[in-house]
Amino acid sequence: MIYKKINMAPDVAQLQNMMLAFRSLVFPDCFPYDGPQAVEILGQQLSRVMGEEKAHGLCASFTSELSEISRLLHTDVEAVAQNDPAASCHEEIILCYPAVKVMMHYRVAHALHKLGVPVIPRVLTELAHSETGIDIHPAATIGEYFSIDHGTGIVIGATSVIGNHVMLYQGVTLGAKNFRYSPDGSPMDIPRHPILEDNVTVYSNTSILGRVRIGHDTVVGGNVWLTRDVPPHSRILQTSALLQPLYEDGSGI
């Protein structure tokens, strides 16, 4: 594993302000804002971390991605609206749903990660993690119309690949089954997390581990431990609960 050197640690408070400015840029009707612009704050933080010379070019590259980031976030809001009958309007989703906050941080962080920016992407996703309980690594790849219902306890590992129109419920883990180490004993950053193809739904408290592929249009039920590939159009369910009659009070399991 190669660790990137930085000049100075980013200012976490300023990164929080940057995200306030960014959410106003994407959803201006829901989040009025009258402060420094997001790209301005980003430029200052990139200068701290990488130096002023690199910061200018990276800011320009990130600015060119803003319209696509905004488009993706609006698809995420629409996906929640399509999957949750309890949502009364799009404004309620934008203002109240943790999925929107975490995806806003993730989409920005992922764009910065692709540009090779160190530390800042992880700070951004951890800020959302601490508020929502949803842990998405900025290196993960997530398609459009991504929906999270409830969300607390979701973990999406760094090399996860998620297609379009995917929905996850609370407690889902897309994790690694094991690690490989280089000759010097360092953990190797190689693909080790699941691939979820388009139109996959994963219900609560399910763990999908390793570099497995879940085929498109598959539903994985709750409380499933899954470590193998699944073909498209599958239904993966937990074994039914065992009913034991004649239970006596106080006898325990």
C-alpha cells in the first residue's frame, strides 16, 4: 500500500462549511446559504493539503464535475421517492432523509477521490457517517438512482461496485471476507468487496462479503450471510424460523 503525503491536515470545520455551501448549490430551495462558495473553500483546503499549485488545477477539474454530481443527487432523491410510500414530497426527502445527506457527502468525496485528492474525501464521508450511521468509503463506485431506506448501520467498502437502481436497507454490509498482504506485511488494496448489478435490493442486516457478484434484478432477504455469486433474477432468503411449541416461561432458549 502506498500512503500519500500531505502538506497540512485539512480544516474539518471548513469542510463542514463547504458541504453546507454545496447542498445549497444543489438544492437551493431547501437550503438557503449566504457564505463563501463551495469551490472557494475547497480551493483553500486543497492548498493546505496539496499545495497551491496543484490546488488550482484540481479545483477546475472538480468544478467541471459539479453538474454531473448534482444530476446524480437528484436521481438519488427520485429513487427514494419511488421506493418509500411514507415520503410525502421531494422536499421532505431532501430535508429529512439521511440518505440524501450521506449521498451528498459521498458524491462529492468520490469525485475528489477520482482526482487523486488525499484525506479530504475520507473526512467528508466520515462527517456524514458520524451523523447518519451510514459508512460509505469514498472509493466505492455507486451508480444513479441509489436508494437507502432508514440506513443506520450500512457499511459499503472501498472496492464495492453498485449499479443503477439499487436499494439497501438498514444494517447491510458490503464488506471484505479476507485480506491479502504484500511481502512486506502491508495489506494490499485490491478488489475485495461485492459487485451489485442493476436493480438489486438488499434487505436489512444482510452481510455480503468478498468479491462476489450479485446479478441484476435480484432480491436478497434480511439477515442473510452471503459469500458466493448470485445469478440474475434470483431471490435469496433466510431459512424460516424454527417453531418450538410448549415453551415454558423462564426456560430460556
